[in-house]
Amino acid sequence: MVRSTGTSPAGRDLRTGGRAPQRHVRRTAAVSEAVKLADLWLDGVTDLPSGVTTIESWTRVEWIEKTLAVWSTLCDPLAARVVGAMSASLPEEMRAQAGPMAGVMSQVGG
């Protein structure tokens, strides 16, 4: 009888959404060491004090979750302006034909 470990042949832990926890721990340690080394090097060649207070290593999913609000703040006004400019540049006949699509475009754009 074969006992299931929850790990796929590719080395991904299926119980953790495809991430191998030990690989993330190793990567976190490597990132921490790299930040400490960079901070040490910069301390000797700049007059600015170190700004490092915490060191975090994020997975792709964590990066999206933790930065999405900032991206929305940055991109939503730009998207709204692009949609507005596109709508304003349509000839009058096309605007009349677009009708309901104009409302959909403004919702998609911000």
C-alpha cells in the first residue's frame, strides 16, 4: 500500500496550495541574509542611517495580497482618465451606438 504524503512528484506540497514550506523558509533566510549584507555595505558608503526595521520575504500570492490596495490607489485614477479620454474621442454616431457599453467601460476603468 502506498502512503500519501501530500507532496506531488514535482516537490510541491499540495496541502499548502502548491508551495513547499521548507523551500520558502530557505528563501526567507537567503533574503534576510542578503538584506543584512546590503545594509552593512551601504552603512559604510553612505551617510544615511539604516532604514531597515523588519525583513520580510513574500510569496507571489502574499505580494499581491499586500500590495493590491497600493496598486489600486495608483492605477484607478489613471484608468478612469483613459476611459474618459477614449469615450470623449469617439465620434457622436459611435457614442450613440455604444450606449450601454459606455457605462460598462467606465465601471471597468475605475
